[in-house]
Amino acid sequence: MSLQQNLKMTGCFTSNGDVELATDLTTLRELIERLNDKALPQSFKLYIPATAPAPYDDYLEGLAFRAGDGLLNMEVIGKVLFISGSEENIQALSDDIGWLIEEIESNANLEKHLHLEHYPDHPYLSPSPVSLVIRGITS
């Protein structure tokens, strides 16, 4: 898979499915805009720091969104986090990222993050070994 666009975001993962994406609020807004364009698939090349990814096993090289049916499926293949699902469920994820931005802006002194992992009757996530944390960084 060719990663099409650069995104000022870092991603780390473990072999047991823990994944973290971290970036600033501007980049989170940019991601929402791109997801709201509804032009899927979209793939992003992520920033890889020179430091070790501890406590994670490795850095993600990419983030990819693909159109699909139904609930969102999240999986790490190689060093790319793939998220696929219906347009409606990708919009639900985008809305939750928007909520994270609002929380950070209203409480700038608090570190905020969004946990995304399946639980029974989750409104938009299918069962997956991936547990995703999206962390918004304030300057």
C-alpha cells in the first residue's frame, strides 16, 4: 500500500493490539476534515521520531481508512493501522475525535485522550484485538 499523504502524527503499537496515535489539535482537525470529505480510501504517512517507542514495540508507519460495510474494524497489518467500515461509522469516529478536541480546548491544563475499544453493543466498533488511544497534545 502506498501512503498518500503526510500527517503530523505519531503512532505506536504492541504485538498484543495496544495502539496509540498522538498529535496536536490542528492535525486532529485536519484528520476530521479529510474524513468528512468521504473520499475513501485515504492513507497517511505518519511521523516516526528518532527515539525508542517505549513502552510500545514499534512505531506505525501509516494510518489508512477504507470504505466498508457495517461496524468499524481496526487492525494493524505490518506497520499500518487500517480502519474500515461504513461511511456512517467513520463519521461517528470523526465526531468522537471532535469531542476530544472540544474537551482539550475547554480544559487546556488536563491531558485528554480517547479510548476506542470494542465492548458488547458498541455503537460503531466491531470486535477487534486493537485497543486504540488517540491522544491530543497541547503546546
